[in-house]
Amino acid sequence: MRLFGLIGHPLTHSFSAGYFANKFNDLKITDCEYRNFDIPDIQLFNDIIEAHPELEGLNVTIPYKESIIPFLDSIDQEAKLIGAVNCVCIDAEGNKIGYNTDAYGFYHSIKPFLENKYERALILGTGGASKAVAYVLKKLGIRVFFASRNPTESYHISYKEINAENIMMFPLIVNTTPLGTFPNVEAFPELPYESLTSDHFLYDLTYNPEESEFLKRGKIQGALTANGKLMLQLQAERSWQLWMR
């Protein structure tokens, strides 16, 4: 049996296992299994590899997209530029190669919405997923800023700095934090939502629930909104292509 899986913590409501189970069923693939590996510490990564020599590929989710890199034998050039890995291929010799398929998924899911009208974007969060989002937006010619609880760079701002006056500087706002994800559906990033307009576009990497509180509050103000379900599907398919090479 060919084994693939997902590592992260927590994985109680993960997308990938169900997605690949349905994929295998629909395509009548009987020699593949996809399994969740919920590990509370990235130091346990090698234990997973040693315990499952049949593993051929892994997806990586919160909070290990950056911390997994030292455990890999090599990483793809694009993943190196991004600084985060969410897909690992394990070859016949046991070499672990890291890739970033989040960038592929984000690019192809957001590109139809852009129409070259967004000059600046505010990315909420500074974790591994935010790095793929920033990489894509910069390639599209959009100037990127990050909102963080603890700003450390000149292009980082604190949530307290985002007010009614400067929210118009960021017509594109992308939430890469887990705020609002099931079961904590009432949570949302602290923003002056009442100052959003129909000129804003809010994109949430969250897909469960389908419409997060972040998106609901933007929609009330007339903003264009989109969730991250298509991005997740696209990155999963890209991972599958890499594993099948």
C-alpha cells in the first residue's frame, strides 16, 4: 500500500484526509492511503518517517511549514524563495524533498479576481502560509504589508495601527491566520470593518466555515469576498502531481 499523509497540529478538522479519500474512491485507486499524523512537536517528524517506510509524500500544515525545513534533505528553488514548505516528496532512496504548493493554489485561485486594480495588499498573519501569499502577490506586482501582533520589520504594522483612515490604503486584505476556523467560528481579526467599502476585496485562507466572520463583516460593507477552498483543492492536486512524478 502506497502511503501519503498530513503532518501538523491540531488536525481534528483537516481538509486533506477527506479530500484524498474521495479522490481515491472516485478514481477507483485501491493501492493508496492518506493518513493524518498529528504531532505536537516537529521533533517527532523523523519518528513518523522511521515508523512508516512506505511513506511517499506528505502535506505540511500549521504550525510546521517553516520549522520542517531543517529536517529535509533538500527543497525546491521556489520553496526556498518563499521560505516555507507544505509538500514533501520521499524518493526511493528515502530523500525528503520540500516543495511549496500553497503558492500554486493561491495564485490560480486569486488571479481571476484581481483585474490589475490592487496596488497594495495587507496580509494578516506572518506564518508559513503568509509567505506563500506574499510571494505570489509580489510576483503580480502588488506591494505587500503584514499585520502582526508584534511587528518586527518596516513592512509590518500592528493591528492597532489599522484605523478608519489608513484601511483604504489596503484594498486587498488576505487573512492567513486561523482566526474564525471551526470550531472557533466567532473569532475574527481585529479590523475597522465599518470603514471597508465596495472597493475592498477580502480573501480568507480559511475554508471551514465556508463564510468566516471575517468575510461576513466585509460582505456587509459591500466588499468582494472569497474563501480558501479552491486554493486548498489546487494545492492538493499540485501535491498529488509531484508525488506521482
